[in-house]
Amino acid sequence: MPKRCIPCIGGDIKAAAIKLGDVALNDMLAKIPDCPGAREIQFCGNIKGTRPRSAYQEFVSTCMRGKNIKGFGEAPKAMKECAADWRKSKGK
């Protein structure tokens, strides 16, 4: 099981940012926990920034799973059926 990531900022970095004197920035920094290392920053989450799946992708994924495809030869026909079902559901 992957280790849970907790975002944090080291004390030295936080102190340098606080010296800038921006009230909004100081409020945000106060909410972020300190890292064990004084000059450490730990970011969490998806660094790539991938987008969430679209409604179409979710629909087709569910549809294809329901088709019980036994090989690659059956996939194109099933995909066309799923795409047609999507168009029908959207009224196109």
C-alpha cells in the first residue's frame, strides 16, 4: 500500500515567505504543516495534471465491459455499438 503523502513546507522556507509581508500568503502558510527538514517542500497529488475522464469515456467504458468481449476481433463492432448508444442517449 502506498504511503500517504502529507504536503508540507520547511521552516526556513516558510519564514522567508512570511518576511514578504503578504497577509493572504501568511494565512495560507499557517495552514500548511512544517516538514521535518528546514528546507524541504513536499508536494502531493498528481504532478502530471491529468484530466478527469469525460462522461463519454465513462459511458463507453461501462458499455464495453457489459459486452463481454472475447477477443480483439469483437472489439470494433462493440465499440461502434457503444458509440451509437451514446449518440442515442444524447439525442443526436
